[in-house]
Amino acid sequence: MNGLPRLVRYDSGRAVIVSFGVSRPWRRNLHQARKEKRMSNRFEGKGNLGTDPTLKTVPIAGEDRQVAEMRVFFDEYTRNAAGELEQTGGFWLPVSLWDERGLRAARLLRKGARVRVVGQLRPFDYTPEGTDVRVPAFHLLAEEISLTLARVDEVRFAAKREAEGAGA
């Protein structure tokens, strides 16, 4: 991919714009570069939560794991002729965040929150209600969700955690 936006159009007439970034691991630390190598694709975007995260317990390989599920609207803005920002597009993606990060997201995030999401796009098919036509779509398996400060009025920090082991 060359980093340019790619338009994906479905038979249902709905279109989703997905931007694939060009990876520059030499500009990141080694840990981040290793994470990127594990991912077959990388999605990074800012958007608004359309719902409060829903926390679910899912049995996987005999072990119960927690997953926070939510929908995020990734918007696109451009400047109009008057120089004002104007929403010109965007798309919805279902997002999931697993384990401890998912627990924190379910506890802290609310509908309308502005978030930055980094993760991996996974294709899936679904059947809309009232039809028997299978429609392709994407799901975002989040590696990280962070709250942007645009709509934050107040921050309260948790007590500092003691480092495990000595010397930290």
C-alpha cells in the first residue's frame, strides 16, 4: 500500500474509506516496530464513541477473558471556502479491546468521548436484518485506545503503583 486512502464499495451501496499508513519503524522505538511486524495491517484513527463500551466475558481455550466492545465513528473534516472546518465524511467501525485494557475502557470511556484507536482491521461478513444477503465489513481489533483531551474537563489520577521488585 502506498499510504493513500482506499475506497471500498459494497453491493449494499454503502462505502467505507480506510486509510492505510506507510510504516516508518526507524522513527519509532524498537518495541513499537516489533508490534507492527506482528500486525498484517495497521489502522490508526480518531473518532467519537457512538455507544458506551459493553464488557463481555468470553470463554477461550477453557479460560474466561474480558472484552470491551464499542462502536466508533471515524470522522473526516476539511475546510470549506470560508476557511471553516466542515465534516465531509466518515465511517463507523465496531471496535473490541481485550483483557485489562478492555476492563479499563469499559470503566472509563463513555458515549461521545473522543478517542484515538490503534489496531488491526479484521474482515467479516454479516447478514442485515430482513435480508439473506451476506455483506462484507471490517472489525477493528484494538491494540490501544486513548482518550483525546478535546472534551475532557477534569482528570483524576489513581495512586502511584508500587513497582514489582526492587529498584524501580
